[in-house]
Amino acid sequence: MTSEMTETQDLAAKIAKLPKAELHLHLEGSIRPETVSLLGERRGIQISPESAAARYEYTDFLGFLDAFKWAVGYLKDPEDYALVTHRLADELLAQNVIYAEVTIAAGVMIRQGQSVEANFAAIYEVGQRYREKGLRLAWIFDATRQFGGDAAVKVATIAAKLQRDDVLAFGLGGDELSVKTANFRAAYDLARGHGLHAVAHAGEIGGPEMIREAVEMLGAERIGHGIAAIRDLRYADQLAALRIPLEICPTSNVRTGALARQLDKPSADISDHPLREIVERGVTVVLSTDDPAMFHTDLLAEYGHAIALGLTESQIVRMMEASFSYGFLPPAEKRPLIEKFRSSARELGLI
Ligand SMILES: [Zn+2]
């Protein structure tokens, strides 16, 4: 074994030991095929884990959105949401994730005629139970872009009401190319006016101008993906100066075809990912999984990709700390988590 390989394994082992945070993670994208099968069973629908897994294969972004819609179709009531929250929380704990901001597709719940309040009460209750196990969960309510501005206002209104239950931010996901950013101003104004933080998916399949719009029109404080920034390095420098982090999810970018699209290539794999270039440009990055079940990944695998892409130990440690410091918890709650991370990093000789 070469010493380089040993070093890599050593770093991966230290990352596994460190307490971690994750900021870009969709509850509905965390539903593993076995869980879809179980949810189907509750409704008398036979679906084997194998056929559920087959639905999680796609070649482009719209194919992915279809699969997402299909899996979400099995979430019918609060008990279903409680089940998937449990399973996600167990997976996070198994990876030593101690803090996660989980995005909930409230816009989809409304569209399906469900009660966001009832579903969220079940989700929140599960989250509370995991606090004593050492996992702190907070929530982001996300509107679906293709449902339009009025639907987004409804999501922002409910998110504002549920702030006391750790709903910290309002966001926007879905098909970036469907509805213009300006249509979401009212929803974001409302959310921010009530003290919620603002995030948005931008520059995932859209161009760098989408990131600029999310920052300037919507007041986004963190950008979901934002890999289009590599197509406008001057704007990337601005993001660096503004300290607006990009929530980068390498496996997601490969699996949805977003990376190939941004690179203007017929296909792309992880080794083509510009994560290192973005970090070296000085842009703050927080590494995430996006939809771990749908992309067959987890947070440790994403850090493995960061190592393989050539990020240095100190770059990775800084990125890991950023996932705590750029979280939206109030400073008094955030500080002990950061301290916990730093003291483990010190013990492992990383800082
Ligand atoms: Zn996402």
C-alpha cells in the first residue's frame, strides 16, 4: 500500500469519527427503496424493494423529479412522515451527524391536499426524540418552483407560523427553468419579514445568473448547488466576498445530469466535479447529500469524493466546520456544536 493511500484512508477514518453537520438534505429524498416498499404495504400496494430501487435510476433532471414525485406519492399521512423521519435520523446518527437542517417539501403536501401542520407535528415529534440521542434536527420548508409564486406564498406563511418548532428557513426547489425568479419575491419577502432565513436552489441546472437572482431578488443566504458559478468566475469571487456558501452535493450533480449540463458535455462523472476549483476560488462550501436514497449516497461517501478530488485535509476540515457555522441555529445553540466539532478535530490532530 502506498503512503498516499494510507493517508487517504486515515483521513476518511478521521472524518467518520468527527461529529458532522449536514445542511442540504431533503426528507423525501431520503426514503430508501425498502421504506417505499413498507409504505406501499400500508396501503395494500405491493412494491418490492428491487422495483422501488429501479425507479431511482434516471439520466436527466426531469427523470429525477419524476422519481421524487413517485416516491413522495407514498407519503399519505403523518404516520408515514414519522416513519421516514425515524429512518433518516437513524442513518444520520450512524454516520455521527449531530446536526442537520432537513428540507421538507411543504409545497408538495399542500398540492396533495394534506395538512402541513399535521404532517409536520409528526415529523417534529420524532425529531425531538432524537435530541437526547445526540442528534439535533432543524427544518427548512421548501416551495416547488413549478407550482408558482402563489403556492410559494402559502408555504412561506405556514413556515412562518411554525418557527417555534425549529422551522428555520424558507426555500425553493424543483425545476429551476420553469418559473421566473421574480415570481417568488413576495414569498421570500414574507418569509424574511417573519424572521425566517432564506435559501434557494440555483445554478444547479440553470446558469450563474440564477444564483445572482436568488441572492439579489430573494435574499438567499445559502445557495443549493450553485455549481454554475464555475461558468462565471467573477461572480464566484463575489459569492466568496459575500460569504454566501454553496451547498454542494457531488453525487447528486452527476446523477441528475446537472454536472454534464454545466460542463456542456454529453456525460460527466465525479472526477469532473469542480468542487476543488470552487473551494480554491475561496467560495465557502458546505458538502451535502441532497437526496441520499435517490442518489445511492451518504455523507461519508460525499467526503470520500472530496478526498478523491484532491481537497487537502485542512480544506476538508474547514468545509466540515462551515456546515456548523453556516447553519441557521441561533448563535447560543450553534456555539456548543461548533465547540464539539473543534474539540474532536483537535483530539484527532486535525487542527
Ligand atoms: Zn436539493
